[in-house]
Amino acid sequence: MKNLNVILLNFIMLMLILNCSSSQKMTSGEKSKSENATNTGIINEFFDPLILDEDELKWTKTISIESKSDQINSVLSRTDANEQVSEVISGYRVQICAVSDEEKARQIQRDAILKFVSDEVYLIYDTPYYKVRVGNCTTRLEADQLQQLAAQNGFDDAWVVRTKVKPKTSSSSSQINIKKDKNE
């Protein structure tokens, strides 16, 4: 009986060893580059993206039909072109919104262009927000007056931000007139 138990135990151990061993052929040494590239699940460290013969991606901006307006789009393109002026100084602008939706920001920009006829309106993308800013103020007092004007025009959440602005020339300078109480 003791002999039978030893034989049975040896048989079970042999079966376990055989079942646990790999069914794949074991090789020694490194595999070639082509074998590494063809096996799935193995990272190909020899990939070179510079040898790809793909054309460069070109990004185009799409504008919906609803947002096209002859007068507004010409003004928008003009303000974008003005943003590329090389001479800038430290100054202030009034930020009237910061939203993550580009279409909503463009609509607010259109409203601001119509309400701030004498001041320039900028649409700036600063990840992840589109910011609409108004004016090129050189002093804080001037910016505060523009902020009050923005609040009067329905932009209640407008605030002053310090940024680089274009210096005013004689043709682009404008005065901000705010109605003051007679008690002052």
C-alpha cells in the first residue's frame, strides 16, 4: 500500500510538471529585428517615424453657415490682422468673457463689436478657454472706465486684465465717455 501511494504521488507530480511546462519551443539568445516586429504584443523599439512617406497634415478651420455675416466677418478678419503688430507695450484690456465653446465666444465677440464700435475687440484662445477682450488701454483709469462701459452694455461680469497692448496712434485713439451723476 505504501508503494502504491508513492507511485501515485510520483505520477501526480509528473503530470503537474508536464502540464505546467510551456507548449512553445524555447530558444536562447536574442530574436532578430524582424521577429520582434511581427510578434503581436511586443513593442517594436526599432520603429522610425522619419521613414514614413505620409504628407503633412493640413488643418482647416470650418465656419458654420449660421455664423456668416458680411459685415461682422470683415471686421473679425480685420481685428485678427491687427493682432500681428510688432510694437506692443504694457497696458490693460477689459475681458468680457472666458468660455470653452468657440462658437459662443465668437457670438459674444460679434455682440461686443457692435457695442464697442470705437474700440478693438479681440478673441484669444488660452487653453482651455476662448477669451473676448476689448480695448487697448494704457492706464488703469482708462481700463476702469471701459469696464464700466462694458457693464452698461450688458457685460456685467467684465473685468480688467493686465496684458500687452498696441500703443494708440492719433487715428485709433478714442475717448470713453461715461455719464456721471450730477451729485459728483
